[in-house]
Amino acid sequence: MNHDKKPWPLLISVYTTQYIGIAFIISAAFAILRQSGIALDKLALINLVALPLLGKVLYAPLVDSFRIYFQGQYRSWLLFAQFMMTVLLFICGFLDIQQHFSTILILFIIYTFFMSVQDVAVDALACKIFIASERQFANSIQYSSNLMGNIIGGGLLLILYPWLHWQGALWILALLTAISNVQIFFYKEPESIYEKPHKNVSEQFKSLAQQIKVFIKQHRVWFCLLFIYPIGFTAVFGMLNPLLVDAKWSLMDIGFATKIFGSIVGIFSAFLASFLINKLRRKFALIALTLLQGIALLLFIPLTLGYTHKVMVYSAIFAYFIANPGLMSALSTLIMDRASLMPAKATFFSLQFSLVVFMGFAYSALGLALAQHIGYTTVVFLTFGCALMVTALTWKLLPDSTDNL
């Protein structure tokens, strides 16, 4: 199939704008708000904006079952969600951050809800329109674009903030998000035989629930792997920021190292996954990247022992990001393979990927809690052991016929 006929620029734009807003809110806004005199207990509330991201599996059946009054099952949801994201960012630009903190926080939470709906819709669209041989490249585009959004929203806007101020930064975010609206408007989604109006909503959801039950049973070994997969990489990186704070690094230096430098390396890693899948096939590319991720964790050991000069820190971040986005891209390709076989593509992609995201949060929190009692170094060794265990289980349990799904 000709790659040129696929909406690659649209995919890049949507996946980039998906992350610029959330990266700005979670990364840059912390520093900006603290500088504005917002109390630490209020700053902690910003973490609430991430809550809608955990509910994507709940929104996905709606995205699959209903069509808003625009052409295309998933395009219609994309248009609606992207428009709402643009409007909410524009409104936030009008508000004063010190006087209207609570209002802005609520608007950010609503923004994240629409961003998660947009994420569900674009992932489902990708499952629908890309054939097996294109999916690894589509997922490389996704993660490299997400990282580009991370660089813009979490890094560049923070650097430019002294000149842009709150209103300028939010309106730039709104403008960049609006560009995707234009691209979506002119895109025509191919229709599918599965996309028919649903006359009986209760029967539709009952049928979907039955499909989910059968799908989980059919892929129970795969779901077990997804449950444990994040343990090999989330716990250690979750400790990096507090570790660098303990080492007296400035917030600006931490932000540049983890958000800008790390993301630039990660963009290359995302395309590394596409290259490895083409060379090694899906299963062995995933194993190679999982093993590489585990080895990268060993570079965090000197940091936990107090060797936090820049060469050591940047080496550890480089090693982590040269593996992690590639690993996630390969994992997403396998998730997309399974979702693409189902009529309700948004539901079955989110069902799998939400498990990875949720367990990633859980293992990250567990890593920090364990570090409090047994120290950073021990947690790194434990996580390294888990990464090797996950690699071995993937080798043993994932069928060699994965590429033929």
C-alpha cells in the first residue's frame, strides 16, 4: 500500500498537539505557578488533571458506538475533541492564574478529558487505516510526535515564558492545537462495513461487553504480559526527579535534561523501533528493546550513590530514552495488531493500553515508596531484575506468529 496516500501529516500534527497542552500543564505550569506565589498544597492539586487519562477505556465504547454529526466515525470525535481543546486553552489565556486558580484547574481537567477522547479517537483511526506493515511506522510517528509536543509544551514554552507570560503561552498552545482542526476538517475518513447506526444502545453495549470478555480470554497470556511489562522501566525513571532535587539540581536544569534532551533522544528511539521491527520482526524487536531498557537502568546506579554530575546524569537519561520510546512504540504496534482485528477498535486498543498506563503509575508510585525504605540503589537493582524477568517471559510466552495476527 502506498504510504503517500495515508494522512501522515495529520497524524504528526494530532499526536504533537495531544501532548503540548498536557506537557505545559504538568511540567511548565508547576514552575510558573510556584514562581507566581501559589502555595505547595495548591500546586499538588495540579496532579488531578491526569485523572481523565486513566478513564480512556471508559470513553472508548462511546467513541466506537456513536458518531457525532460529521463524516467519519473517528474523524467526527476528533473534530469535536480537538475543537474543545482549542477553546479551553484560549479561555484559560484570558484568566489570571493567581486570582482564578481554581477555575483554571477545573478547565485544565476538562481539557485533559477532551484530550483523552482525542487520544482514543486517533488511536482507533490509526488501527483502522493502517495495514500490518505500516503500523510500526505509525507508532513511531505517534511517540516521536508526542515527544515533540513534550519539548514544545514542557520545555520551549517554559524558556520563552518570561517574554510570553501566561496569556501568550496559552494562546500559542491554542493556535498550535487549532492547526490540527484545519487538517482534520479536510480529511475524509474511509468508511467501514462495521460502522452502522446503532438502533438499540443497550444491545450494542451488551454485545461489546461480550466481545471484551471473549477478547480477554483469547489473549489472557498477552494481558498478563501487559500487566507486568511497565515494572521494568517506570519505577526507576519516576525516582529521577526527586533524586536530582535531593542532589540540589535546579528545576530549570532538571527540566532541560529530562524534558528537552531526553525527548530529543526519544524521537530517534521511536524510529529505532520501526527499524528493528522491519529487521527482527515484532516479537524479537520487543525483546531486544526490553533488554536494552533493562541494561540502561544500570546507569542509574551511580546516580543513586551520589554521583550526580552532569556527565553521569545525561548518560543515564540518554540510555533510558534511547530505549523507552522505542519499547513503547513496539508494544503499541502489538496492541494495535490485536485491536485492528476487532470492529470496536477504540475500545480494544484502549483496553490494552490503559492497563499499561495504569500499571505504569502503580509501579512508579511503588518504586518511590520502596526507595523511602530500602533506598534508591536497591530499587534500581530490583527493577533491573524485573526487566530481565519480563524479557524472559516475553521470549517464552509471546508466540513467534505474532507478526501474522
